[in-house]
Amino acid sequence: MTAINRQPAGILGLLGIKNGGEYPRDLSNVLVPTWDMTDLYLLNASEYLTRTDNATVPGTIQTDGPVPGEVWAVTEFGARTGNLAAAETIQFALGLFGPGTAPVYVPLTSVSSASAVAGDRAQAAILRPVRLNPGETLGVFITDITTVGNVPVITSLRFTRLRV
């Protein structure tokens, strides 16, 4: 690490910005403000996808994903159950599933992020951006379930299609 051997001359000196060997007299010819409009675009062009699947045994439930030529910018993803009946339990996590017939699972929440017993509702959410490439999906990884029939698991996501 190089030591600073002189005091910077204002912000330009601190940043080490010089124009023709001298510190510029105007900041505007060196620094240009930029605004990231990504969030506004994603908000105005977003779509919603909700589906219900029935869980009976431990395993995975996957959502739909982008087709070739698209990338999905997912801003929110969540899963929940209804109120569980007597003697029912469930425990699950949310994750990303890679493409292929035996997809790789990448956890996005802890394994016990959603669990419930009779009378309760299990739910988990990811509130940070996730990019899905063609063939990838988001989903639920059910690690433990006790049920006589089935437990409805509702997945919802908010996303924007980006053409590539």
C-alpha cells in the first residue's frame, strides 16, 4: 500500500484526477453524474406468477423459468402454505435450481427458514434480486413433511423479462 506523502488538494486531489497534468478548474469536465434507472424499469415492467402445488413427500417444487432468449430479473420470490391441519408438519427452504434433468440446487435461505405445525402457516421469502438464465428456476426444497393427504404450497414471484 502506497503512503500518501502530500495532502490532497480537495476532492480532485483525493481522487487523483488531473487534466493535462493539472487539477481541473471545473469539476464538470471530469466527473459526470449518472443515475441508475434499473429499479424504476424493473418496477414498471414487472409481471407476477403464482402457482399452487401439492406436497406429499420431501422433495422439490419448481416454478416456471425463462425460455431461450430471455433472462428474468426476479425482484421478489416467496412460498407459503395454508394453515396446516391436525398432525401435519412441514419444513422447507427456497433456492435456485440449475438447468438439466438433474438440476443443481443452490439454497437461497436456510433449511429451516420455513416450518410449521398444525394450525400454523409456513412461509419464506427472498426480497433481494435474483437473475434467472434460460433453464433455471426458483423453487421450494421440502426437507420434512408429515401429512395424511397433501399440503398445498403456493409460490409467488415478481419478475421482469429481459430479452437477450
